[in-house]
Amino acid sequence: MTVDAPNPVHQFSTLNEKALHAALKAWYAQPGDQFEVVVERSVIDIVRDDLLIEIQTGGFGPLRRKLMRLTANHPVRLVYPIAAEKFIVREDAGGRISRRRSPKRGAMHDVFYQLVTFPKLMALPNFTLEVLLIREEEVRRRDGSRRAWRRKGWVTQERRLLDVLDRRVFESPEDLAAFIPADLEPPFTTADIATATGIPRWMVQKMTYCLRELGVIEIVGKTGNSLRYTRNNGSGA
């Protein structure tokens, strides 16, 4: 089911913004919001009363220092989109050449792909993470540079928001524990979690690393090459 925008789109500057970032900021806007406000030497996407809202369409690593500084004195929400459905659009100087649906489908658990670079993010005071599942277009155009050889000359130029399908807010490390089924008996391995959830094991490995760093789960042994885990008390067991 499509999630309605919180409020109608408001006018604000999108100068030098990528299309997806600008569209998400417009979708997220509410009456009374302030945009591009400088707070403690950082430009904030949206300021809503005392809440600082940052929209990040890329990796979390570059935000490390900024978020650590801001959360010391302000409530901060990081909004991150994941493409649950994607259409690949090829364009040239004359316009659109083709459009096809990508076989790849993102899910909420894909947030661990970014969290693994900064797992302690969820332990910061005053911090919340909001994940949006979106439908998007990925626009590719021909490029003669070396970076384009893997796609036969096609490179991604921009991402365009088509729809917001779902949203979920994570307020604490314990909220992330919900990705491990409550009825999964400990001790469990990454293979056990993957079997129980259908999440690829390579992603489960990133998940368990993050949860270990946050103190949500801990290692209690090893079977062959597989670590065995249990939930810490009060962490969603």
C-alpha cells in the first residue's frame, strides 16, 4: 500500500541537489518546517521544531562526525530510502531509449548494508533512523569514461522518486533486534537466522556484526566455522 505524504509539498531551494534527495525532502515536508538551516556549522535538510532531519541517499560513513556532534545537543532523525522496486531507464541526447523493471528488490533489512560501516550510529543519544521503502527510476546515460566499462558505457546519472511504499522508524538498538525472529531459539548462527527469515546469509552476517557492536546479541560459542549467538537480556529476546 502506498504511504501518503505527511503533508503537501512546500517550496524550498533544491539548488545543487540530486533529484532523489530533493524529491524525498519535498515528500517529507510538513507545514512550519524550515529548510537548509545552519546548525552548529552544519546545513540541516529540515528543521521541525527542535528535531533535525537529515535525508541521506548514500552511505552513512561520511555522516559520522556530523551526527556525533549534532546528537550531543539535538534530537536528530536520519531518513534513508531503499528501492523496493526499481526501473532502469536509458536515455541519450534525444530522450528515453528504454525502460525496464530491475529484478533486484530491496527490503528493510538492507539498511544493515549501510549500518555496518557505522554500527554505533544507533547508540547515539537523541538519534532515530527512519527507513523508507520506495519505488524509483534509475536513469543511465552513455559515458565514455573508464568507470562505465562494466555497463558497456552506461552509467547512473540520477535516481528519481516515483512513490513511497512503506516507512519504519528505529529508535534504539533493541528495535533492530526485531529482525531476528523472537521464536528462534538460542544459541543460533547466521545460517539459522537466514533460514528462519529468508534474508541472504551475507546480509545476516552484516546484521549480526551490527547487533554485536550494539550489545544486542553476544557470541556464546562456535560450531565449526560458525559463531553461535544469544540475545542479551532486554534486547528483544
